[in-house]
Amino acid sequence: MVARLVIAAPSSGSGKTTVATGLMAAFTAAGLAVSPHKVGPDYIDPGYHALATGRPGRNLDAYLCGPDLIAPLFAHGSAGCDLAVVEGVMGMYDGAAGQGELASTAHVAKLLRAPVVLVVDASSQSRSVAALVHGFASWDPEVRVAGVILNKVGSDRHETLLREALEESGVPVLGALRRVRQVRAPSRHLGLVPVAERQAEAVESVAALAAQVREGCDLEALLALARSAPSLPGGAWDPGAVPAPASAAGRAPRVAVAGGAAFTFSYAEHTELLTAAGAEVVPFDPLHDERLPDGTAGLVIGGGFPEVYAPELSANEPLRAAVAELARSGAPVAAECAGLLYLARELDGKPMCGVLDAEARMSERLTLGYREAVAVSDSVLAAAGTRTRGHEFHRTVVEPGAGPAPAWGLHAPERRVEGFVQGNVHASYLHTHWAARPEVARRFVDRCAP
């Protein structure tokens, strides 16, 4: 089993992404094959992880996929690697609201039997850091907090005070990072700006993070700690474990998957599942490509930031027309969040594809959280009555016209219907992880014309 570390923190904003990405880049530069992972549903941090390691950033979400899939998905993603670095989410013990430890960093660390390194923002404390670390290390005896990295340390004197205090905690200090200004990762309404939108700057940022971590962290001690993780029982998740339907024999329908700067939110397992189901997956960029890939038989449009690129997406009239024509032809279309907005009649007053009789606009309200859902209508993704779990994360609203049936009935935190099913088009705000229900990919590919 691959050596592994979980990078956690007492709260959001402590520096988990800085440390995790810097470690990934530093170890990769040292010649190790590093597997990057992120706890939770986040799509943006894995883009920086992929840039740091040259491998797909993968999510480990015990709510979306269930606890039993965490170790198999980890083993699948880390196969052939020397080291895996898992970035946590929020505070270490923060999980799905009202469901205890479920989907927290601590929960995933226990499922992976992985040592935890706690990243502490030390900017406004000295001796109190020992009480903080002691509390996190002793709260759950099944979580092995095996080291601390101090972040935002102000001076040599400050570092000395912190280290002296932590000598009493029994948790070793494995690094101390100073406050620096040159490492920037700009944010906006939904978090960090994705790598695809700032590629050159992102490369510089990741290189700077690697240099900062090399200078401030004991990489040898961290690697030794990672190698102390015990083996995990069971095998790796396999996207081809369930055979494609017999009707798919001899077929390789072409499924176009939206990408580029406007559509950066996707899980690597979705493409793997589509391929295992018999599809030929071809990426395209709605910002620049004026037509769909030749022979497109199905279309997947994931999440991202179409609101940021509404003028450019609207200006690409040939592609908008091609998407509308494909939908009218009856080809299966799966659109998730940003994809939903792109299929609407307009977004913030800019014409979109017009597949759905709906208008989308930016909102001041952030809609965020895990959801329990049941399929209201038969669709290319699910039969009516199918239960699933998903996640919403957007600052837009969609005002529908008449016609389309709803896609999902949501049961938490409030009851409501959401999304659209119109012919073979399934469009919804709900982000789902297909590894939890691999039949989704098979169902979609089976609806594609040969």
C-alpha cells in the first residue's frame, strides 16, 4: 500500500491548501510519484494538486460515495505511486451537517488508516498553540495526529516560542512556514480561481509553494511518517467492474465532454466510467470550439464558471446552435450546474443555447451543502425513484418557464424539486459522484446512438 499523509487543520483558512500543494510539488520535484487527493466535494483545489504532481487530482467524499468506497477509490487513484498526500476539508472534525463525523477529514483519515499532520495558523498565538494541538490530538483517539506544521510564523523568536510550547504536547513540529506575500492564489465568489483560468500564474504559485515547503518543512520526517501507515484491506475500485450492457457490444459512441476555462468542475472517475461503459470520450471547449466533435452521440457538460464567461459563451453562436440541434435530435445530454446555465435560454441577459425554457442569473445568495435526492422523472441518468446523494454549490438562480419535468426531489435541508428532464436532456444544479452509482455511466452510454 502506498505511503500516505492527511493534511488537516483546526479550521478553514489555516493553510491546508498551501501546505498540501507545496508538499505535493516538493516531493514530486524530488523524484517521487505523488498521488493527490482532496477530502470532500471541492473541484478547484484538485486542479492545483494536478498541476503540482502531473496526476489527476481525486476527491474522497464519504457522503457522496459512502464510507465503504473511500479506501478503494484511494487505492485506485494512488496505484503505482510512492506517496499520497490527502488535503482535508474545513476543520478536521467538521463533517456533513447534523451527521457527526461523516465526510470529515478525521473520518477519511480513519478510513485510510493514515497519519494526520495538523496545519496551524500560528499568526496570533504562542504558548496557546500547545493547548490547541493537544485538544485536536486527544479529541478522537482513533485519529492519529502525528505532526504539526506551523503556518504564518512571524519571526525566529515567534517560532522558538511555538516550538517550546509544543514540546509539552508530545506532537512533533515537522515544519514552520513564514508569512510570505509572493505566493498568491486569487479567490472569487466560489473560492480559488481555477488553474485553467490562470495557468501561467498558477505554475509560478505552485513552484513558490514547493520552495517554501522545502525550506520550512522536514521532508524526510514527513516521508518517514507517511511510510509508517499500515496496509489497507481490500482491493482498488475498478471503473470496469460492472460490464457494459450487452446492447453496447461492438459500439463506441462518441461522448463529448465540455472543458476549458468555463467548465473546470469534473471528477476523474466520470470519464473513466464512461470509457469503461464503452464510450469514446472527447473533450471540447465551449469558449473556443465552434462545433461539437465529429460524430458526437452524447454530451456531458459539468460544472464551472459560465457566469464569468457569459459574453464569450454567448458570442460562440455556432456552438450554441450545435448544442441545441444535438439536444433536439434526441441525443442524451447530461448537464450539471454550470451545464444547466449553459443550456438555459439566457444567462445574465446573454443568450445561451436555449435548450431549456429557463433564464439564469447571478444571485447574492450562496446555495451550498450536501443533499439527499430522489429522481422524480425517468431520465438518461436515472430511473424515477432512484435515490442518490449530491452537493449544491452556486450563486445563481434559474427561473423556469413551462414544460420540463423536474429532475430531483430534494429532502434536506428543505423539501423541494430541482432541475429539468426534457426528452433525453437531464439538467440540474446537483453535483453527484458517479462512482457511487456506476450504472449512471452505463445508462447514459446505452442511450447514445451507435
